[in-house]
Amino acid sequence: MHIERLRKILRRTLFGAASGIVLAPMMMFSAQAGPVAVAELFTSQGCSSCPPADRLLEHLAEKGDVLALSLPVDYWDYLGWRDTLASPDNSARQRAYATRRGDRSVYTPQIVVNGVEHVVGSNARAVESALARATPLNVEVELKRNDMGIEAKVVGKLPEGVKMATVFFASVIEHEEVAVGRGENAGASITYVNVVRNLHPIGMWSGGTETFRMPKSELMRSNAERCAILIQLEDENGPGPILGAGTIDWPPAS
């Protein structure tokens, strides 16, 4: 399926997003509507099958109603090119997803939708279908920033029988172009969007309305250009369904 057809179908099956800025004393609020789905692409500069998936993720990111995140993995580095954006934490997250699902299916390019279903990340038809099947995120995440850092207000209900969900904070690089010197993609210039540089828990949400904060010092250390919050269920096997998500831009350290 061509990318343009994917975009047309997504426009029919997903809600539009609105954005804006509201000013208040000492505070700038993000008025961007929350995404209806989260698509995590596990990719690698050393994987010849990944560039089409990277381009597909870029198109998803342009829409705004899907939080499209790129999580470069490091397990193909031995093939002759060390991925300049890869993190062992991303590889661990992908493996944890597979363990929780029980299929142990770990590959690139792989897209995980809302923390549940995985599909081949370069298969536009499969990605489109997974997004259409996904349960819309129903937990509201309102992000705002001030001179001290980022504040996330989480509002909603937990699923029946669930006591808590993990609040994950992601430091994100909005755009990165990489010239690959060796390996399967030698000579290629690949564009990556919404690259996750750091993802870690900042608290537990027990339902209702709660506020979580990330200090400016942490944002400056990560050189983040964008921040994302994921509200996600976990168990002893790993991460599971994502209930809510939000993003806000953050100026990188000068």
C-alpha cells in the first residue's frame, strides 16, 4: 500500500488533532489534543529493511493524532555499523514487550501500537490496520512547562481491577539525519523523527487526577527538544497497554 493511501485511510479512521498555545502567568500551557494512539518503531541503522519504516513513521508523526516514536536498538551493531542513536534500553524495552506478549518476537523494523499489538514497521497496510483496531487512549495527559520544568496532569480511570499504572517520561529528539558509513545501509542518509533518547518512570498513577513533575535540570542534561509522557500498565513480565500519552516541545540546552 502506498504511503499516500495510508494517510488517506488514517484520516478517515482517526480523529484530527488541534494545537494551540494558551498563556497564563508564569506558565505556558500545551493545548495540543492528545493522541489517539502510540506507535513505537524499533529500528536500526544497520538494518536494510528499516529505512522504509523510518519514512512511514515520519508520515505518521506529521499527522499529529498518532504519537509516533522511534526507538533505535543496538543488537545489529555487530554487522559493521554502530547505530549512532541506539540505546540498550530501547532493545530491553522491545524484548520486554515480547516477553509480556509471550511470543518472544523481536525484530526490526517492528512497530508496537499502544503497547499491545506488533506489526512489521515497513508494512503500511499492517500498520494502518493495527492503528484502526487499537483501543483509543482514554486517559487525558495535560502537559505544561514553566521556568522549573515540565508538569503533567493525568486525568482518567484505570481499567477494572487495576490499581496503578506507570508514568513514563521520554526525552525526545525531534529530527535527526544520519549518514550511514558502513553496513547494510552504507552510503544512505536516513532521517529519523521523534527519537527517544531516554525513557524512564517518574511515578505511579492510581486513577483520578494526579500531577507529576520533571525538573528542568533533567531536561537540560538530556538535551531534549520534545518531551513525551506515557501512562502504561506493567506487570512482572514487562510493559503492556498504554492508556494515555502527551507531548510538549522543550528547547534544547544552548
